[in-house]
Amino acid sequence: MQSGGTWEGYERGSSGYKKILIALLCAGIATFAQLYSVQGVLPIMARTLGIDAAQASLAVSAATLGLTVAVIPWSLVSDRFGRRRTMVTAVIAATILGVAMSLMPSFELLVGMRFLEGMALGGIPSVAMAYLAEEVNPLHSAIAAGSYISGTTLGGLSGRIVAAPVADFFGWRAGTLVVAVYAGLAAVAFILLAPKQQGFTPQAVRVGGPEGLVERLRVNLKDPGLVSLYMQGFLLMGGFVAVYNFIGFHLGDEPFNVPQSIVSVLFLSYLSGTWSSAQAGRLAARFGRRAVLIMSSMIMLGGLLVMLIPWLPAMVAGLLVFTAGFFGAHSVANGWVPARATVGRAQASSLYTLFYYGGSSVFGHVAGLFLTSFGWNGAVAFIGALIAVAIALTVLFLRRPVTPGTVWSREG
């Protein structure tokens, strides 16, 4: 913890370490339950409002777009006022907006409110990794990052799996409202548990100059390795959200004809991501981040291809493998960013978050156009291409260094 007056971060197993992980677990639940609760009710929303699958997906894309445009401003706020205070403010605002969203009288207003809700939610994922990097000993940062990502999977799972069954009986508005209340309880737990920061040093908010925002962003965008990590988030998250956006539509059609309340059970596949994200952190500490990132992405692609088989057990198995692979890759890439960055860790993490949810906003909608034009096989082909490009970028730009001491040496 303290060494010669210098804060070295909580050691694994200490009380502070456990509190941070539990608090961020609650923050992940509060954030991602709200962000993706709408995804679990998209087919019901489409039928109720008389819109198609691609239009309905805008309810998800609007929130992720709002999150995308807000992550850099939130990182500046956290540099000035602290990571914990920023996350508390963000989670409270998001909970209030989540309740308001479920009461919107039209689809257009709902999309607008989802955009604002996404902006508020951006204060959590854009700051959480910087919070971990400053408060947890670097020796345990990969494992801690994997544990945090596990919490985000539980949030995403719970939001979907709670909203869909309620929506089947009482409508999609009731489903999303129940999730907003549930997320509010998780937000309260985060506020009570998150330890006061000891590794944070306030920074003046500057846009220009050698230490300003523009320079910090420029440095982090200059490293090809960091840009490749950002593209992992952009491409892989885009493909992941696309599958979860539209699998309900696919399974509701021939030859499956599965009711939405039953389709929602498939969101339990998220539990494979809860497991894989924690395992990926441990494997990365042992075998290196690059190897685990490539392996996880290939597992994701394999699961996607299995979902081409028009047989429900195969769909379920493919979704489990696909989800496990995605969260393994995301855990490694997300935790690698602040470890690799030398300047502006909060901005480096925020750039990853920006690309990550930018991919969700863009490809989560574009894949719907492939679905409506070419069917499920067309959407799978598009998503598979995204994953293949992500793997190629890892192979090309995240290689081990030939000469020690270069920026490429910051793999672990």
C-alpha cells in the first residue's frame, strides 16, 4: 500500500481491494442493466410501436452514442474532481434519466431520452479503469480489470433478463422501469462501498498546451498499439451488440418461433462472459495479453459461425461460446489500455470507451440493415468480417518488441 510515503495501491486480498471490486461490481450492474435493458424488449417494442428491427435498434444505439460523446468530457471531470466523485455523480444522474425514459410517450422522445441517459452512463466505464489503475497495485491490475468486467456482464445480463419477462406481461415500459429501480439500488451500494481515493492527484482542466487535453489525446492516438486496442473495442463490441440486438428477431421467426419471454433466457449466456472475463485476466498475467486477446477473438468467431446452424441447441451453444470469447477479449483489451498508456491514463481509457460504444452505435444499427436485406446469414457474415479485421489488427500491431524499451514492450 504505502512505501516511503508513496501510494502503491491495494494489494490483492486486502480489505480495500475487496471493497473496490465489490463497489465496481455494483457500479457495473447499475450502468449496464440500464444501458441494455431495452435490448431485451426490442421485438416487443417493435411490435407495439409498429417499427422494424433496424429502427428499434436505435433505442440501443442512441444510448451508446450518448455514452460515446460523453466519455472524454467525463474523463476531464474526473481529472479535476476525482474518479470516485465523478462516478457517483454519473450513476445518480443515469438512474433518474432511466426512470424518465420509461415514461416517454413516443419513440422519438424515447430515443432522445436514451441519448441523455447514455451521456450520464458514460461517467462510469470511462473512469472505472483509471480508478482501478490508481488504487490497485499494478501487479494485480489485470486480475482486477477482469473482475470489473465480470461485474459489467452481470449488469448487462440482469437488465435484459429482468426487463423481457416483465415486458411480456405488462409491456416494455414496465420492463424498463423495473430495471431502472433495480439499478438505483445497485447505485446506492456503489456509493456506500467505494473507498476514498488515495492514488489520485487532481489536475487542472486544460485543453491546449503541453499537458492539455489535445496533447494527451494526441499522444494516446499516436501509439499504433493503443489505436489497435481501441479498434478491438470498436469492432468486437459492434459485432457483439449486433448479435444481441437481433437474435430475438431471428429466433422469433421460422423455424424457431420462440416467444420473447423464452428468448430472454438466452441472455443467461452472459454468465459465460462473467466467467471468461475473470479467467482472461488470469491467463493474461500468465501467458501475456496478446496471446489471450487473439485466442479470445477466435473463440468469439467460432461461436458466431456455430449460430449459422438452424437448430436451437446449436444457437444456444454458439451464443455461449461467442459471449465467452467477446468478454475475454474485452477484458484483456480494456485492462491493457491504461497499463500501456504513459500519458493521460483517464483519456486513454476514455478513448477505448469512445471507440467501444462508437462501434456499438454504428454496427449495432448497420447489422440490422443486413438482417432486413439478407436475413440472419447476411448479418452473421457482416459480424464475422468485423471480428476477422480485429484479429488481423492484433497480429499486425500488437507484436512483441524486437528491441527492448520501445513502446511495444508494454505488453504486460
